Amino acid sequence: MSESAIAKKKEAGMAQLVLVLFAISAVVALVLGLTNMITEPYIKENKQKVINNAMAAVLPADNYEKMTDRYAGGDPTIQDIYSAGDAGWVVQVKPSTSFSGNLTVMVGVDADGACSGISIVSSGETSGLGANASKDYFRAQFVGKSGTVQVAKDGGEIDALTGATITSRGVSEAVTNALAAAESMG
């Protein structure tokens, strides 16, 4: 067989390989797109359930009205603010300080301007360390706090999680920012 015949055979084989890989990629992309389209409403519904449960846990109320568009404080860590009527405010905060950068905290602020509770809405913190921010013993420290909330290492009253001072600072920042945001809402 001549060299030109071998080269043509290789080119034909490469072209066939490229077409097969393209076809496989197209089928996989189609399946992923369809899966996303089918699961998207369920994912949104589940996220809303998490938010609703977090709001009810930090400040029980009959109704929550989203007021984020009326917030003029300019704090970029504030994601959403909800009015809980006469009970106070519920503020969703993504603090700038966290180990993973994926921490989101729901903070209840009662009518007196004090923290009524916190709930970790989402977290990418280290399992067994920063993930302990969702434990009752840690969250309970924030109830009744007002003003600036800090960990003990920074001169505050919050006992940091062992091995997770950055996460503890992030949650403290979230509470402080939520208190300020609620105060600005009047």
C-alpha cells in the first residue's frame, strides 16, 4: 500500500472519529439540557421551602413580605429583607467572611432590634468544623444580641467554633449586618 493511500485512510478514520465524538457530545448535551429543564422547577421549589423554613425558625410570623427593593442601605452582603409584620424583620445575608465563600445566613430581628435567631440557609464550610455553625449550641449564642456582634477573640461575646474561627466571624458579620439592615428599614 502506498504512503498516499495510508494517509487518505488515516484522514478518513480521523474524520469518522470526529463525527462520532461530535454525535456523542450532542446527545449528552441534549440529555443534560432536558434534565435541567425537568428538574429546574423542583429545585426552585425546594430552595423556597428551605428559605420559608429558615424564616419561620428565626422569627415566627403569620406572613413574610419581601421588602428587598425598599432597602437603601447599600450593604452588598444583604441578599433579601422580609417584613414579618409587628414581629420584626427577617434578613438573608451572605457575609463576606467565610471559609468557603458560600455561607448564607437567615437572621431574625425582633421588634426591639435584637437577634431572635439565626439559621444557616446554605454552607460550603468544612464538615465537622465550620459546618457546626448550624448546631443549636452555636446558634443560641446570637439570640438577644444587638449592635455589633463579634467573636470573643475580637472582643465580643460569641464563642467561636473550635477550628472554625473564620466561619464564626462570618456568622457574626451576618448578624451584625442584618441588625443594621433591619434598623435602616425603620
